[in-house]
Amino acid sequence: MSEFLTIVRAVYSGLSRRKVAAMHKVSRNTVSLYLRQARDQGWLTLEDLEKLDDLTVSQGVSQIASPSRDTSFRMPDFDYVHSELAKPHVTLKLLWEEYVEECRRNGERFYMETQFRQYYHKHAKVHKATIRLEHKPALTLEVDWAGTRIAFFDEESGKPEEAFLFVAVLPCTRIIYAEPFRDEKMPSWISGHVHAFQYLGGVPKTLVPDNLKCGVKRANFYEPDLNRTYQEMAAYYGTVILPARVRKPKDKPSAENAVLIASRKIIAGLRNVQILSFADLQRHVRSGLEQVNSAPLAGKSESRWTSFLAEEKDFLLPLPQSSYEPAEWGKAKVQPNCHVAYQRKFYSVPFEYLGEEVDVRATSQTVELFYHHQRIASHRRLWGKEGYSTVNEHMPPDKLFFADWNRDRFLGWAGKTGDCTRRVVEAILDRAAIEQQAYRSCFGVMSLGEKFGSRRLERASGILLSRTPSPSYGQLKSILEKNLDVTESEQDVSMVPVEAMKKSSGRGFRRGADYFGGRGHA
């Protein structure tokens, strides 16, 4: 049934024109126009309306003429107005003032601001996907996590789990991106942004997140303390992060609405669906997302997706050639062998930074080392059995090595302990691709001497050399801890390390059994 017939029928049923206009969201002038046309056609009662068919009504409605416009006024170029409104800081008032100035120069009559705005709204509603008054295209991407979780069966853990939904929206055309993740941690948060940029085919100029911990470490409207990885990701794509104020949902109303839409259209649609894997969940969410973005907008023939392609996509910043790879940050101290330890792997640093604390930035491919925000070294990320990544130029000349630790000093110390210990240390040094890589193991051998004593260290070194031509610190430590170097008669004493014996010795004078009359009385 046409809008015309619905409105006329409502008035003929006894409703006031004001109430009918409010119900159908039209002006009272439109209601009066429809009633006037109905009377002109002779449709005066409800019975007359019952006899009409759609063809008759459409022919009658098509004859309704809109009020004639005074052609002595110059009509603005609203295509130009609409395109200019996409630019930053351009307002409809500014464009009206420019229109008035041009009309005055040409001696033409011009519309006042109210009519100018009305004609623009009418033009944009009919010919354009959006009305650019509140939101500039591609200016802001609002992001958030949906509060409702999605249940699925996880094949990896073999039990039911819950997923979290990442939601992003461009307020201008209301295009939505949604993706499920297993958690709300930083890698998921960053991946959600990267995938949203790829889905949109570009990058917005600003990001408006909530004050969640993985994005904002300390909330402050004037100087928010942003997470380092999140800020690095934004800088990589050339966008800016502007967190919403705490407990101010109106700072990101489009995101709140997008979360509501995603919850109703996607999450609620899966409430009775049996999801047997996380990959299956991802497929369902992608399908639901396409339905949301492809559905016609209320009162328009365009969808979110077609509106975005026509009105907003060209204003996005271009994507870089490669996607941002999430990085982890940490701190480490440069060790005496000119290496830092990161996740049980060792990476060299120029010897000038020996003993200093450096920042470590690690991705799946690289490990970078920074001192006072300046990069001082970069390495390929080590995986598997590789333990050291060493750049020869990072190692100091022997005479300049800090603390005077070098091959000769380690061998000299080991020689004082015994020939077997010296051969073990020499084998460790010879096996290293670069001598300094072995210094950490040599320090470990020295610590074993302090803990178990020189005698046991020498005996354990002899046992190890009889077993393998390539001895290591770990093997030597195992022999000592398992007491494989002692005889049964020595077990009661040798099982206690030297350090433990020192700790148990206590302080002060203690009287023994002999003092009280012999051990027989003890």
C-alpha cells in the first residue's frame, strides 16, 4: 500500500493531521497536500478508498505537482556543495556564505541560509547516500569490543569456549567491520585494526577507541598514556589515536550503535547455531557481516557497502605495501659477552653498550635493540635450536674487552682447577662461532666451582670428557647435581654443596660432645 493511501486512510479514520504526520514522519503540509489531491480525485470516504487499486492510486499521485519554484533565484550547485563538505573544517554555513558572495558579484538573487540548507537536505536525500553535516568521510574509525560473547566448541582444547567480537565503524556511511577473537589481549586488538583497514581498503585519519587496557595504559583526556605497540601501529599506518573520555559513550556513538547492530544481527543470529570450531565461527561472522553491510539502509535504496564505495572509500588514506606486524617490547641488560638474552636466545650489541639496559622490540621475523630510543642493533629472530645471533663488528678487540675477560683468562682460571676442567673450558670456547658467545657458559663453569668445590668440578670434568668430545656447561652441571662424580663413602658429605655447608656453619662458638665427657654421652 502506498504512503499516499496510508496517510489519507488514517485521516479519514479520525486521526488528526498532526498525529498522522508524526506517525509517518512527514510534514503536516504533506498530509494536507495528499488530502487535497484525494478530494480533487473524488476520493472522499473510506469506502471510496477501498475501491481503488494500486495503478489508479499511482496515476493519481503522479499528478500531484510540487509547488513551483521562483526561478529568479539562483539554485546552488549542490553536487559541488556535497563534495566540498567532505573536506576538513568545511561547513554548510561557509558554503552558503561563498554562494551569497558569488551571487552578489553576478547581480543574482540568492536564497537565505535556511532555504539553502533545506534544498541541500532534499538534494542529498534523493541523489546522495549520505548527508554530510555531522561526520566527514574517512575522518574517524570508532572501535570497541562487543560486550556479548559468542559460544563455540574449540577443537584445540576439546571443550566449549567463548569468543570476543571486535567491532569497527566509519560514522559517515556507517560501514561496519566485525571479527571474532579468542581473547581481548593486545595481539587480537592490533589484528582487529589491521584486518579492518584491509577490509575497507584504506586507513581513516583518526581512531577513537574506548579506554581499554590493551589500548590506553592511563586514561587522560588531555594527555592519554597510550600502549606503545598500539601507538606504533597507528604511526605505521599514518593515523592518530584519540581515545574517548572515560564513561562518555557519546564520544563514540557510532561504535556503540555498531556494537548493538552486530549483537542483534550477528551474535543473536548465531544463538541456535552449533559452531564446531573457531574457523567455523569466523565463517558465520563474515557471512553475517556481509548481510548487515549489504542490507538497504532505512528509507534508502543504498546499502552501507554501496554508500561507502560511492561516498567514502576515496577519502581513506592509502594502505602501506605490507601490513603492520605486531611487536612485543621488553627490556634487557647487555651481558659481559656483549649479548642480550630474549626468550632464551642471545643477540649481540655493540660493545660500547656493555652493562647498559636496552629496549627490545621483537616481531616474528626480527629483533631490534634500542638505547635511549635509538636503534643500535637489528637481528633476524632466532627460532629452533639456534642460540646466538652475533655480528662480528659488535665484538670488542681483545685488548679492549671490558672486565678483562677473554680466552686466556678463562683458560688460566680453569688450569688452576685442573687439567680436565681446562680441557672442558677450551672445548666450550673452540665450539663457539665467535669466542664471546662462549663466555656465558664459561662463567657458568666458574659458578659450578664455587658451588661444588674445585675437587668435585675437576672430577666431574674428567667423567664428562670420557663420555663426549663436545662437553657443555649443562652436561657438567647435571653430573654434579646428580652426584655422579662421588663414591658411596663420600655420599653423606659430598651430596651437600659447598655453599650449603657454608650457610649451615652458623656464627659463634659451639661446644661439641667431647666437651661434655665424650661422644659416648652425647
